[in-house]
Amino acid sequence: MNRRGQYSLIAAMLLAVVLVGTTVITYSVIRNFSIEGQPQVLSAVDEINFALRQILGYTVGQYSSVLKVTANREFAYSEAEKFLVSGLDYVARMHPDWGLSLRLENLTLEIKWFTCRTYSLGKARVSYDLPSLGIFNVAYETSCKLGVEVLDVMVGRDSNTTRLLVTVDERDEPLITLGRENFKFYRYWQANTTWVPNFPNSITAFANGTYVVDVPSGIDPEAFVVEVQDERGLCVIASSYSRYTINLSWESLRTSAENYVDARSDVDGSPDKGTHSNFNALKSKDNVFDTLTEAGFLAKKGTFNKQTGVTTQEITGVGFRPKAVIFWWISQASTGLYNSIRMGYGFATEYDDSCQNRGVAFASDDNVGNSNTGRRRSETYSIIILSNGNPTLAAQGKVTRFTADGFVIDWNTISDNKYIIHYIALGGPELVNARAGTFTLSTSSSQDVTNVGFKPDFLMFLWTFTEQPDSNTANAEIGIGFAVSPTKRGAIVACSRDGQSSTDTYRQQRTDSCILLLNPTSGQQDAIVDFTDFLPNGFKLNIIDAPSSQTPIFYLALKGGNYDVGSFNSPTSTGIQQITTVGFQPALVMLATQGQAASNSIGSGAEMAFGAATSPTEKGFIWFEDPDNLGTSDNAMETATDRIIQWRDRTGSNSFVVRGSADFVSFLSNGFKLQWSNVESQAKQIIYVAFGGKNYELDLEAQWTIHSQNVTTAELCIYADVGAATESLMVDVWHNETWVPVIPNLVNGWNNVSVIQYLNSSTFTIRFKGSNEVSDSIQDCWRIDALLLRILPTIDLYETLRGETIIIELLQNGTLRWLGENLRITTQAKPIPPIPIKGIHVFETINSVEREVPFQIEEWASEYRVPLSLANNMSVFSNRHMIVFPVNPNVTKVVIWWDGRDTAKQTPLAYEHNYAITIGSNYKRINNGIVELTVKWPSSGCGKFTAELKKGSTIIATTDFMRVNNAYACWGHSAPSIPIVGPVRAVLNHEVEWPSGVTNCPNFYAHIVLTLPVNATYYTYQLRYLFLKSQDRPRTISDLCPMSITSSTSLAAYVENGTASNGYPTVGIISGSSSLYNYSASCWQHRWAQINTSQTAGFGIMFTTAYNKMLYYFDGSTAKRGALNVTVPSKLIELRPVCPDRVKVVGSVSGHTQEADLCWYGAVVVFDSVSTPIYKRDGELISGLWILVNYPPATTVVVERS
């Protein structure tokens, strides 16, 4: 509902007038058609009444449109009335011969929105005359109404639905003609804090007006807003909730047992779906993430080095149990470019509880007078490494079994070299079958291969020529092909003749065939084979050019998944290339090319590049070239893992220059993206093979062992980064032998939910589940940093603080703040709908009694950094507003509800206040009845901006603000403003200045916001430094002090110096001076300090953990610059993020050029013998306001119907 401006309203009015005109004209033609026995006068009256009903409908729609934007009923009514009157005028002019005149006698417009039972209603009474027909003073009353009721919500495993009852007119007749475009759900978009529309995937209408509607993915089914609009333009905004309940838990001191996840589990007997990248990363919050990836079709590109001195080698790190693996290699132990060619391809599968291996190899020697080339194939080994062109076998390996995390290779080894082997592992639940096999290519025109054992969805072919398996044969040939359908296939072949005085080499690449054979003794075409169809037990081939003799062909058949084979041309300029013809999001892409323009002809020179990628970091290729017609052979091969494809060209003796080189960037929803660093002036044809899934699912469990006893509070805390996932990640809890949903949609950051009701056994188990598990062709992944179960036995510290107030700010996105820090919400936060501000009410349960309480709604700018005013009660709640209300430890529940009627009036509890405001020539004073806050500035000239907080007649704390490099800010050219004075707090706003600048610190601004809450002995501060980018003028910051507080009271200082194991603060008593800085990991919390006389009168400062950390913003790994300075003799407390003269490691902030928007929040307190200090100890009893910042209340948020 991100609407701005009135242009859309004007357009809506014009469109409605056109629609009215069209309706009247159409109806007029029908009614005036000559029909025997129908009097003209009845026709005229009937036509006028029909037009009036239609115009009223459009009028209510106009009224609704204005209210959605402004919530100003008077303005909306005025605009709607003008609209109706103009419509009446239009109707009067439709038949000039009638002499029609119309008079609007009465118009009633009524709306009730943002509740479970909503409606938009209009009533009009119009009188008219038809002089030409002898009719006068006809009175006509009409009404129109659209009603929507949210009946219930059904939360499902894979989808959520709601039942909506839609009725029309005052008799509430069912409306059953609406389509999915008439229902517009609103999803709160955290990234830009706005409501964005989403249409449901499907709706089902019933005769009684009930619609079963899918709640779009990503929308909380318990807290949604839906706009329903009918054909007349009437709209209604219904909400599944109109009460927003915040339960406060004043647990105070918590003896927290933070239990990170222990292990993976399988409590429901259902196998895992999906993978963890690093499960152990979940056991701490350290910015090391475990990536959860949906399962369906799984693919992993990897490499390994052949081990030496062993016959069995286990390859791990795949992340799943493969069902097939594809290999490619050259005979080298490190990446790079090498002379000679020794390369090959292979694949292995597991079918019928046994492994199948197939492999082919090609070799050609470099720098020989007579060419020395050879080949080898095997039905036993999938990796064949040749050491020369004779050829001679160096090593061969076969897959003997697949494991949960990889596969095992048995080596038959002659060479001890650690050859690099590229592989692709394929698996996942969607890959149903995989089998490697052999068939003999027939010399007839077609061939059925029926020994596969299943109907495949994809085929890959490998071949050499007609030699026997496991035999070294002269004349090198190698080929690779792919097929998905009769129109999606491709093949590449290369051969090199043996024993030739000049090299005689050939190549061929086609995209209309899946198998190409060359005679390796001549280079002539021996066979061309195309793909016809998949058979129930195999596949059918169309043999276009039959081989001269039967030839063995290896195949890899896969069933299950999405596949595509196609081709594209390499670009002629460097940069990004997107291939968007795949039709689904791949999980793997393989590329193959001979580095030539598209052609079906046999070419001279043997060349082939092959590579693959499953992610930007998982990629690799090999390449070779055996040039033609050289007296002395000069060939090369290459392997690398930093590109997906690359090919070269021989430019001279032993010189091969890169011609084309591409890196893999990412997968797209319908293809993939490449980054080209080297290109040619002529485009080259590249064959691609894409692998993906038809449905991706996630079902992964995690488990804790429970050791704690007497647990009173338990929270499941998950730190997530959902990234660009297209579906929500949900979390369920295993309870009483079933899964119970607890988090419907993980969001970025911490997701906390209470799970105390599920801790009824010695283990606690959760599972992650995707929200879209049916026909999900996009493989999503989510990053999780920590899985934490926080168990909290509690001790009540608030018994002595029952009357102390904190001010809570509720933002539109559901965030609850106190002193600038977000309160802990143990359920998922719920956003506030764009409701009219005038309809909001706040109730609190205080000492078990519920009553309506004062609150205020404020409008802020700059992401809640700059206060503007109390919110206009003729506006709607937006991302610039916050609801502000006071609570104390006697409050256990806060209920915010709203009156959705257009006639609602704002309660005086939202704006009437009891503050005393005094304004002088150089001061402004605010009194809340307990303390007095006075801000002062010089009567003339430039001087410091100060604030005095006074309790009684003697306790005064004076604060000087915003010092940089020993220069205090001046109050500037305008007096501070008090833009907000409400029932809960008064807000003061000011931008200070340095008229002459600051030495060595250019390009920054400073801003101050102070608030004086009701019933408080403190004021809060928000002190902001905005550093602009300053590359040309680096800053040196030797002193940064947002505030310096002094008083006339002093005897001793009490400061927090860390937290003891029992949760109480470790307190330091200072009689001289001290700088409290971040000097060790075990003792860095300094969230408060006070200077007092005998703990009965004094002043101090307090802030939350987040802004204690902000105190050390400029700290480096060695330089400890930030400190809280306390000096008793000077009666001084200073907040100093840069304080190099007072800490152990001295050092200014030098060369500071970057932009930074820094804020410090907290409170300045004064107290006397009858008010509460920050810290007080009376024997074993420890009390004070420190509890409010050390242990603020935890909250749960639920939404309810009125």
C-alpha cells in the first residue's frame, strides 16, 4: 500500500465517469429498442434508476480510494460527493429530449476496514423530474455494499489457505463471480519497510459466497491484510487480526544456559531431503554459516588428486550419496598448460546393487617426426590415464562403491603421479535411476537399445572406435555426445592418425546428432547417429550414416530430473553473457566445444574443450589441441579449476595462445550466466548440457540433548540469512510424535520463539522445511549461522522497581525498542497494517487489571532518526510512524487495537498531556512533574549547547554535547525545537554546528534528540554523528565526546565493570578517576556509571548492551580508543568513543575517509533520597535502574481478532 500523491485518485475519477457513461449508453440502446407492449415511460424510469445504482457503486469506490491514502473522512466524503454530483449531471445530459433534472437529497457513505468483518457501504436518495414525459418529483433510494469476512485460516504443510465470505448489498447476497485478480494480499517487505501486493495462486468459489483462497508464500497466515475489489470498483480491506497483543516477561536476572545444537537426527523415520554445507557451523554464532540446500536433483563439481602408494582411495566432501559420477582428466598432477596430449572421459553408476564403469582415453605425443597416437577404452575402469601415444597405460581406476558423502576408487596403478581428476557427482531423491552400459552400434538404419532397465530422461555417450576393451590401440579417437529429445542433442569427435610423417588430425562438432564416428586411420566419416525417442526399457536411435562395421558405444542413462541440450555462440566482446534458453534453473551445466564456428563438416586439426560448473567456486575444464599438417608434432593440453571453459590456438612452435575463456557466474531461473575474459572476433559454437530438478524439497532435522532441570523459560533462537530465496524457510518442532509449526518464515537476523511447552523429554528436535514443496523447479538455499536453545531459569529482580517507567517504541515492522535497542521478541515480529491513526487504542494489564492508557503516535524521518511531530490523525500508519507507550514491571500485557470505521475519532489519551513547557530567549524548559529538563544556549554569539536535568532544588546534572578534537559544538543559527509533546514524552530536536569547522576533521554533521518521558527521573538521548565520505581530506580524530556530564554532587562513583557468573554486575567503586574501556573479553560491559553521596543522591548515565558496544566503534585490534570516563574530583562522567589520552593503548583515528552514520543512545539520570538510583546495595539486596538496561523485558507478540 505504498501510495503517494493524488494523481491516481484523479485518474480513478475520470475512469469511473467513462465507465458510467458507457453503462448508461449501453443500457439506453437496449431499453429503447422497439419491443411491443413496453411503455417508453417505464423504460426511462428503469434506465435512470439503473444508472443511479451504478454511479453510487463507483462513488463508494471513489470514497474508498481516498481513504486508503489519507484516512481523512471529510476530504474523502467531499470528493465522493463531487464525483456523484458530476455523475448525476452526466446522466441528465444523456437524453436532452427528456428534460431530465436530478437532485441529490441525501448521501451516506460508511466504511469499516482492517478487521475480520469489514464492509464498504453507500446509500443515496435522489429525486428527479422528466417534464417531457409528464413525470415530476420521482424519489428514488438506492444502496450498494461490499462485505468481506475472514472466516478462518488453515495452516498447511505446503500451503496456507483462508476462507473469505464475500457479500453484496444490504441483504448480504453472496457474490461468487470474483477471480484471483480481485483478491490482493499485502506482504510486508522488510527490505524497504513497505507493504507490497501479492495475488493468490488460486481461489475456489462456493455458492454461499465463500472463497477458499491460497495465502501467497511469504505472508504470515495468522497476520495478513487482503484487499477485495468487485466489478463496480468497490473495495474492502480486511485483516485477519485487529488486536496486537504484547506480553511482557519481566524475568530480570536470568541464569542463562545457552545450548547450541548437538547433532543431526531422524526422529520421524523420513530420510533427509537437502544438504548441510557445514553442520558444525550451527554450534556457535561466529559469522560462519551452514548453507541448507534443497534436495531434488543434486550435483557437485569437484576435483581430487590420485593418491599414490594405495590401491583404494575414498573421495569425500560431496555432501550426498551419488548415484552417478562423470570424470574428465589430463595426465598432470597440477593445473596449467603442458606439451603432449593424454586425456580422457569416463562415468560410473550404481544400478541393481553393483557398480558400472566406462572410460575412454586419447593420447598423442609432442615433438615427434612421425606421429605417435593411440586410444584405449574400458568396460571395467572409468578412469584411464595414458603415459604416451604408443599408447602405454599409466593408471586406471574404477568406482567400487558409493558412500553417504562420496565414492571409493580402486586403482590399478603403474605410475605414482598425483593426477588431477575432475568429477561431477549426481544424486538426490529426484534422480531415480542411473546406469552406465554398452551397446554395439548397428549398421542398419535404426536401432533400439532395450537393455537399460528403465525409461531414461537423459543420455550421454562416449566412444573411441572398434577396438577390444582394455587394449592399447594405435590411432587416437575420442568422442562425446548427449541427447534429451529428437531436437535437443549434440556431439563432438576428434581423431589423430598414427605413424604419419606430417600430422593428420580431424575434428567434427554437430548439434543435429548425438554420436559421430570418424575412421581414425583416414579421418573420413564413419557414422552419423541421431536420437529418436526414449523407450520403456531404453532408447531408439536413427542411424543416418551407418558405420562400416559394428562399433561399441558407451552410454550413461539417467531417469528423473530436468535436462536440456542446446548450443550458443561465444560473444565477440568481453563481459557478461546470459544463456536463457534452458527453461528451468539448472543445478549443473556442462560445456563442450572445438573452438570453431558452427559447421557440420569435418575439419582439420583435433581439438576439444570440456568443462562444467555447479557454483561459482565449483568448476573446472580440460582442453587439448593436436594441430594438422605439421612435420614435427606440436600439441598441448591444459587443465584448470578457475574457469568453466577455455580454448587456445597454436600461433607458433610450442606457443598456444588463449582464444576463448569464460568463468561461471551464476545460475538463472531459466539458464546460466558467464563472464568472458577472452573472446575472438568471430563467434564460436558451444554445446551446453544443463541438469536440474523438477521439484526441490528440504527436510533436515537438528537435535539437542536436554540437561537442565526446573526450566521456566526456553527459547529457540535461529540466526538466519535467507538471501534471495524464492520461498520461505519454515521451522517445526517434534512434539508428541508429530511435527508442530513454530516459525512460518525465517527472516534475516535472529528468529526467537518460545518453546517451553515442547520440552517434555530428554531431547528437543526441530526440522527445517521449505514452504513450496510441490512442483518447485527452483533450488533454493538458506544460510544459518547458529542454532541456539536458550534455557532460562529466572530470579525476580524487579520487586524493588515496580513503579519505574520505561518507554517502548513500536515501529511499523513490529520492532519494539527501548533506548534505541530492539527488545527481545520470543515470537516472530508482526508488522502493523496501514491502519488509520485515529482509530488506534492502547490497553495495558496492570496488576491484573486491564485499562486504557495514554500513548502517542509520532512521525519521524531518516529511518527514525529525526523527529517531526505527533502523527496527523488524518493519516495512515506507515514506515515513518511509531506507537510510543510507557510500561513498568507491573504491566504484563499491552494490547493495541484499532477501530476500523471511517467515523472513528482519536482518543484524547493519544494527545492530551500534562507537561509544563517554558520558553525563554535562550532556553527551553520541560517539566514532567518529577524532574525538570532545561536546554540552554548563549544569548548572543556562538557557545555550547547544554542540558540541565534537575531533581528538587539541589540535584542538577549538566551536560555539554558533541565535542570533537576538543572543540564543542555551538548551538547554531536557530533555537532547538520541541516538535513533539504528548501524553508519554516530550521530544527535543536540534542540529548543532561548528561555524569555524573542526581542526583535522572535515565533512561531518551532528544531531541531538532528547526525550523527557512521563513518570521518569531521566531523560534519554540520541546523539548522532554523520561522517561523509572525505577521500580528498582525510580526518584525524584525536577526541570524540558525544556528551560530558557534571554535577555539584560527588563522593564516590559506582560503575559496572562486567557481569558476574550469577548475573549481577561486577561493581567498581571509584574515588579518583578511571577510564572504563574494552580491555578483555571477560570484562568489557560498562553499561552504567553514577556519582553520588552515600548512594542517596547523585547523577549518572546508563545505556544498553548494543550502545556499550558502540562506545568501542573506533577500537582497533590493538588500539583501545573508546572509554567511559569517570572522574570523581571533577564530578564528571564522559562518553568518549575516541579517548586516546586516557586508555592504555594511545592512538588517534587517522586517515578516516569513509562515510559513517553513528548514533549513541542512553539515558541521563538524577536521583535523591526518595527516588531510585542507578545502583544501590543494601546488604545482600542489590537494586537500581541498572536492571532496566541490563535486563529489559522479553516479549511475545500475538495477533487476535476483536
